[in-house]
Amino acid sequence: MIKKTKAKYKQHKETIDNFFWRSLQIGAKQGIIFLIFIFCAKLLSPYDFGIYNYALAIVFFLIIFGDFGISTATSKYVAEYNVTNKNKLKAVLFNSGIIILGLTIIISILTLIIGPWYLKDKYIYVLYLLPLIFLAPMTSLYDGIYRGLKRFKQLAIISTIVGLISIVFVYILIAKYGLIGALISQNIFYLVLLGGLALGYRDFNFKFDKGVMKEVSNYSFIFGLAFLGYYLFARIDILVLGYYGYIKEIAYYELLNKIFIVLLFPFTILGQVIAPNFTTFFAKGKYSTVYKKYIKYNFLFLLIGCALAVLSWAIIPIAIELILPKYFNNLMWEILPISIILFAISVWTSTIDGGIIVPVGYAKIMSLVYIPAGISALFISLSLIKNFGFMSVILTHLVIYAVSILILKIIYYKKLKKLTLNI
């Protein structure tokens, strides 16, 4: 038994080790973000907490356009260039960074022009978060480079040190300045993280490379459209609720969402860790390997998602009652079942989307599914909210999310099956 275990470990050693270091890195980065979130939930009123989440939802929507898939495309091409062309590898950071800089300048200017009209009295809170439009995509760009090079250990060490340093100033800012302190702490955290990542990776040059810029921007555009569509149907509910004044409801909904996002981290991390392997499988024409693993992972993560949903129903309410008792009421019980179902579906799909579909170059499928889904979610939500209230928006999100994921999986399954038959 021990020998078999050791043999299994040796067989999957790289994946296991990378998963450990990626877990540590995500735990440090997202842990501090979640810690800011919990500090806000504890120290702010539910209304201010709702504003905090609404402002973040707006800014992270804008960040999509600042990044637009560049960090994910960078991870893909870094993995390829590391094997095929070291000169192109050194050109990735500078050329991708130029694209991000150009996009963020445009988005920032548009925000300053359109923001006062759309956001009204909430506009000032988005202004406090405006630096994130550049800082967040740049940290994601570095993250993509580290992942593509499989430098998970170094990434984890940097993120852990930054996270530990950040805890002190985050608490002080929120305790002393409330909502404004919470917003500013986001900017400082990302700035410190960007500095740490920049110090850790300096093997690049400042030369323009049209080839690299074209390859990265082309694939990032496809993935950016996919992620934009995904964000629309995954997060449009927050934007709609905020626009119609359901600020307190956002606080409860986002509290549950953030808890389940933390529980989802292991599956997201696993997808990022196995992604370079599936890029390699496709590059070598091992389509049958990808096909078999795709079937296996779907079955496995569907079962895990259902099991975790049952455990969540038993444990989450107890945790909220103990830690954040002011949120333990009828509104929480009204939203909780939908949040649990969304979590179960996300467990089923997170590893597969990030670990198989995107890294093998099929992000286009995601855009074809997610964009119509996002647009549908927006118009359906707007048509229902006036007559049926905030729950109609959340239920719309659940239905469209489930249907879209199912359609995506069927389309990708058919494409993989066709590739295996043509071998």
C-alpha cells in the first residue's frame, strides 16, 4: 500500500507540488482580500458594506476591459515560448504591459466622463478604486507569467510575504476610516503585490515585438470576450441590484458569494496548475488523453459539487450565526439556497474551464456561449426587477448560469470527440 502511494505521488509529483504552492499563493492573495471583506462585514453597517461591494463590482467590471484576457493569454504563450522561443519569452512582459497600459488609460478616461451620469452619488466611491483598473491587470499579468513558467513556489512566497505585511495596514485603515479606508486598502494591497512580483521576475527586455503583441492580443481578445460574457451573466445581478437601490440585499448576497468563492479556491487553483499540462497535450496532438480526462473530471467534480452543497447547507448558517450574527436572519435564509446551488455548479466547472478549455485554445467557445448568456441575463433581470423585486434577478442568474454551463460542456465534448476520431 505504501509503495503504491509513493508510486502515485511520483507519477503526479509535479502537479501535487505545484498545487500546494499555488494554494499557498492564492491563499495569501485572496486570503487578504477575503480578510478585508470580513473586516468590512464586521466593522461597517450593512448599507455601507453593500456600497463597498457595489463599488467593487463596478470596478472589477471595468478591470475586465483593462485586462481583457491578456493575463490568461500570457500564461498560455509563456508556456509555449519557454519551450520554443526564449527571445519571445523575454518580450512578453513589456509588450503585454503596453497593451494593458493603453487599455486602462482609455477605460479610466471613459469612467471619468460617464461615471457621474450612471453612478450618481456612488461615483465618488468608484473614484477611490480607480487605480485598481491598472494595478489589478498588471498583477494578473505577472501571475500569468509565473504560472506559464511553473514558478508556483516563488509566486507563493512573494504573495505570502505581501499578505502578511498587508494585514496590519488593512485593519488600521478600515477601523479608522471605515468605508473609505476599506476602498483605499484595496489599492495599497495591489500596489505592494505588484512591486513584489516585479522584483521576483526581471528576466525580460524593453523591446517592441509585433509578433508577440499580435499573438497575445489576438488570443486575449477571444478570451476577453468570453470573460466579459461570463462576468455579465455571473455578476450583472450585482450591477442591476445596485442601480435599483438594493444596497442592503447586495451586502447579504455578496457575503454568501464571497464565502463560497473561498471554498471554490482549491478547484480554481487545480485548474491553473493542470493548465500547462493540457497545453502540452494539445501541442503534441494527444487529443484522446484530453478527451478521457475531460470525461473523468466532469463526473468527478459533479459528484464533489453535490457533496459540498449538502455540507454547506449544514455548516454555513452556523458559521454566519457565530461570526456575523447581524446577517443571520430571514434575508440570509432566502438567498442561501440559490447561493449553494451556484456553488455546486461552480465546483463542477471551475477546474475544467480553467484547466482544459482555455489553455488548449478553445476560449472562443466560451465567448460564443457566455456573451449571449450575459446579454440575456441583463435584459431578463431588467424586465423582472420592477415587478418581482431583487429575488427575480438572483433566480435569473441561477437559471442562465446553469443552462450556459451545460451548453458549454456539450459543445466542447463534441469538439473533443471529433478530434479523437480524426487521429
